Amino acid sequence: MAMNYKVRRTRMTPKQKKVYDYIDSFWSANGYGPSQNEIAQHMNFNSRSQAYAMTTNLIDQGFLKKQPGKIRSLEVCDEQIS
């Protein structure tokens, strides 16, 4: 079975970096990822859909990963981001 790795083609925006850092610190503190609602509240987004769009974009860019069909599985990819 071939592994499908995503290539990082862009740099994160400042807002994406804040979401990324929040997910990383939440995971470190709790052992699981935050919910979309928790991300939205932390970032002062108006809705969960904004958090979903942001995390989906970060997944597509290869900065985050999520296990399909599992809740609270958002986590940062292993490589260090500056």
C-alpha cells in the first residue's frame, strides 16, 4: 500500500499559524485534538464553519492530519513548522 504524502507548497498565514499552534498545544495538554467548536471559540470565529475551513485548508497543505471517521483526531504533522 503506497503512502500518500502531501507537499507543502505555501507558507501559513498568521491566522493559520495561530490555529496550528492552538491545535499543537491542545494536543500536548490533552492527548487529543480540539473540536471545531473549541477552535472557533479560541479563535473568536463567528461559526464552526470558519474553523472547519481553516483546518481543512491546513490538512490540504500538509500541516495537519486527521484520521477519517474519528472525532478529535486533528493533530500537527511530525515536521517542525517555524
